[in-house]
Amino acid sequence: MSDKPRKFKGGVHPNDSKALSASKPIQQAPLLESYKVIMHQNIGAPPELVVKKGDTVKKGTLLAKASGFVSVPLHAPTSGTIKSIDKCPGPTGISVPAIEIAADGEDAWESPFEPIADWMNADPAGLRQRICDAGIVGMGGAGFPTHVKLSPPEDKTIDTLILNGAECEPYLTADHRLMLEHAEEVVLGAAISARILGLKSAVIGIEENKPDAIEKLESVAGKYNITVQSLPVNYPQGAERQLIYAITGREVPIGKLPMDVGCVVQNIATVIAIAEAVVKGLPSIERVATVTGKPVVNPGNWRLRIGTPVAKVLELAGGISEQPAKLLLGGPMMGIAQSSLDVTVMKNTSGVLLIAADEVSLYTSEPCIRCGRCVDCCPMQILPATISQAVENKRFDWAEKLNVMACIECGSCSYVCPSHRPLNQHFKRAKVEIQAGLRKKS
Ligand code: SF4
Ligand code: SF4
């Protein structure tokens, strides 16, 4: 293990509730009768459909091809027939196009590409193209195309690759289980990513509340000159800027990217997907997600195919023992509340979380009492209370001047606010309004 990491400013310590699922090994979900694969699963351009209703497909068949550099393809999660190409509930509550596949029960493979066994001597550009062809996006939540992250412009010198094993969101344990059960794939994916970036090493940052994962990865990391760095438990330790600071001491200025300080950060599940795409020739058609919360009968970690309806996910976990107050995709701090059980698992769905009625915090329109707690905890060192008031007054120009665009939507300020003000919601709204204003001007 390397030297003591730096502690970033701000942060909070919510009850992590990880004990519900942390000890539960990853289980493979059984084959379902049908899947609905949401078309647009990446930041950037949506892919272009290449199948039509009535087509037969195999597991791995291309459903939609990338439509630009910042775009990724989609592949079939099982073999069967395209039953419909229609709208289904999307994760933001808006209906979105989705491809429904009626499974034929065979689960027959059509691997769209050959394994690259000798990846150590392969051309980095070819490895990067494979990651694009496999449809890999950041699986920690953002959904940013991974091949783009691994394509820094020539004028940016990258000297540090960081693997994000912090998993600081309460309740989520999928990355923890992946590090324990697939440690070799984690270091393999890291080594492939390092080769693409022209680096000879990488560092894996893991919060110190996962000592078993630290020990496991330390036992295999040396093979590819990878080091493991334990990190203090402090939410949002897994946010890119905070992780980079903790490990390297470099601060990413507001408005800049990790690559501007020589860093690339990859999520644990994402590097496993990289290893599988390169060494086994597998496209991104499934992911491990935590299914948890007090109302869930059997919380655990499941390997789910992309397109699995959330209603089926909850059935796998034994159903519910009490009526939940809230359903979230992701964790309680940054997850997105859902209004339908028909929403389906996407490549960036890290968790399905049910919150019980006695756990939910209701927002109010109480005034700010100027306690300053939100300012103290903000890891981006912006002024949540002042920005929130600007948004309430519809002064999005003020909010922009106060750097609302730097907000990483970690939810820490909402968590500590004694007036239960909807701070994070205000910032999301301000960003939408500011971006809409910019589009009008252009
Ligand atoms: S203002 Fe944004 S970055 Fe700061 S604590 Fe609130 S949600 Fe997090
Ligand atoms: S935490 Fe809430 S009440 Fe306190 S200053 Fe921030 S917005 Fe105001």
C-alpha cells in the first residue's frame, strides 16, 4: 500500500447501510422471457438502429451502431426476435425509444469480434477501437463512452491512471463484490487501459471500509505494476476530482477535466468490461448491480442483463416486505428517483434501491437559516445556500456566476441541511436552464 492519501475539503459521513448486501456474493440472474434495451445509454449521440421488428438476433448481435465519436453501439442481451421498437419509461421519467427482444430460450451467442489474446503487443488504437465496438461506457453512473476517455488529445500528457474502487455511495456494494470476486479481471482491465494510454502503471483507490477488497487486490496487483491506495471514508471520495486530489494531490480547476492535470479515472466495473471485451471478445450486455434497501426481502448483488425490467429485478431479490416510499436507480445520494417499475437496467445502473417510509427525508420550503453547514461540506467549495436562493429567484445568471456548473450533484448539501431545502434539485434545474439559454444563443 502506498503513502497516506490527502483528505479533500468538505464531505459528509452518512450511514453507509452497506451491511445489507456487502457479504452477498454476485448471483447470475436467470434468463427472462423478454428484455427492453433502452436505445440511448451513453453521454453523447444516440446510436443508430440496425435491426427492425421481426428480425432474429443472437446474444451479442449488433442492435444499434455508434453514430459518431462520442457514441457507442448496443448489442442484444440474449437470442430471440425483435418484438417491438417502441417507447418505454426512461430513467429520468421521460419515455424513450427501446428495443424489445422476445427471448427464444436458447441464449445462443454470436460474438461480434475475436478475442485479442496478445493484447500486450497489440496496437493501442486497435484496443481502443475494440472498447468502442464493445459499447463500453462508464459504469459508475455517468455513462460516458470509455473509448473517448481513453483518447486524450495530443496536447494533454497523461501520466496517471486511477481506478475508482471507492464506492462511497451508501448502500451500493457491487464494486466491492467485483473487487473481491474478479480481482484478476480488475488488474487486467487496468493494465489494458494503461497500455492504451502509454503508461506502465496504475493505482487503485479503495475506501478503507473495504479491507478485504484492499487485501485481495494487493495480492494480484503486482503482476501489472499496479498499486493499491487505501482512502479515508468520506463521501464523495469516489468523485473524480476528490479521488485525484486524494491520490495525487493535484486539484482539477473548475471548468477543467482530469486530463488537464494528467489523470484518467476509470470505474472498477468498467475496467472489467474492458478486460472481457479485449481478452474474451465480449460486448457490454450485462452488469453487476446492488439490489437493496430495508423493504427488499433479500438484498444482494446480481449480474443483470441490460434491458431487465426493475420489476423483475425486485422479484429476484424476493420482492418487498413493506411498501417503499421511494425507488431509486443508483445510491441514495446521487441516484435518480423512479416512478415506474417498467424502467429497465442500463449500462450505468449501479443499483436498484428501495427506501422505506420511515427513512425518507421530505423536502420543505422552509427558509434558509444561514447555518453554513452546506458550505462547510461542499467538496467543490461553492456556496450552495446562495446559489439555491438565486435559483428560487429565477436568477440563473447569478447561479452561473456563483459556479453552479461546477456542482457535482453529490447531494452532500441536501443531506446536511437542517431546513431540508431541495438544494441539489435547485442546482440540477439551474444547469438545465443555463444550458437551454446557451443553446438559444448559439
Ligand atoms: S453544491 Fe453540489 S457539489 Fe456542493 S455539496 Fe451540494 S451537490 Fe455537492
Ligand atoms: S444548510 Fe440549509 S439552512 Fe444551512 S445555510 Fe445551507 S441552505 Fe441554509
